[in-house]
Amino acid sequence: MKRLAIALFVAAALTSVAACGTTRSEKAATGAVAGAVVAGPVGAVVGGVAGAALAKPK
């Protein structure tokens, strides 16, 4: 059950990061908001890091 929850969280974070934002900071912010909705403060940190890491530098 714990693995399923983690997988759903990662999928939701990656989907939201891909869907919105054009710059690295926008993608990080989108990831942080999505993470906060899904998993609270810890999710916000993880989502922000994931958004920043997955954004393509220009």
C-alpha cells in the first residue's frame, strides 16, 4: 500500500510539472503546489525539487 501511495504521488507530481510552466522556476512552483496538495509540506518540498530537476534549462 505504501508503494502504491508513493507511485501515485510521483505520477501526480510529474504530470503537473509537465502540464504547466515554461521556466525552471515556474515548473518548480507548480510541482511544489501539486506536492503540497497531495502530501502536505513534505510533498511541497519533493514536488518543488522534482519540478526544478525536470525542467529543461534554456
